Amino acid sequence: MIRSLFRLLAYIALSLAIIAAVLDAARSVGASHLIMTSLQDSWQSVSASSLALAEASIKTHIYPILWDPMMLWVLETPTFVVFALLAFVLYALGYRRQNRVGRFAAR
């Protein structure tokens, strides 16, 4: 059951990565140079208040130094890269291994 949830979340993250990549490609064609939107810019345009809330909660509740080097680095990476990596990790967590027994072997 939990593997199915991980795979579903992986497919959602993959679809978001594809949407972000298509939007960046369309912007790049329109501007005639490469444009890659960072996760921070995407998050800011969707919900600026939740970005500020995430920053405040990480700095106060989890670990303040985690925000500066780690989260700022993640927020500066392109959106489609973050969601593609998230999709890969979630799919790896939800992956069901194939049976090692051969197809025609007795079980």
C-alpha cells in the first residue's frame, strides 16, 4: 500500500517536472536564450507566504544553519531538476522488485 503511494507521488512529481521543463522551454524560445526558472522563483509565484513560512519554521524549529547552505542551494536549482530528482527518489522507494525465480521455474 505504501509503495503505491510512493509511486503515485513519483508520477505527480514527474508530471510537475515535465510541466516546468515545457514552461522553461517555451520561455527560452520566446527570449531566444536559455531560461531556467529556479525553484524559489516558481514557489514565490505560486505562494509567497508559504515560502516565508517554510523559511521561518526551518530556521526556528529544525536547524537554523540548514536554511543557509542547504535550502538556498536547493531553491536556486531549476524547478524541473528538483522535481525530476524527487520523482526518481520516490519511485525508487516505491519500486517493487521482480521475483528472482525464473519464469518457468516451479514455485
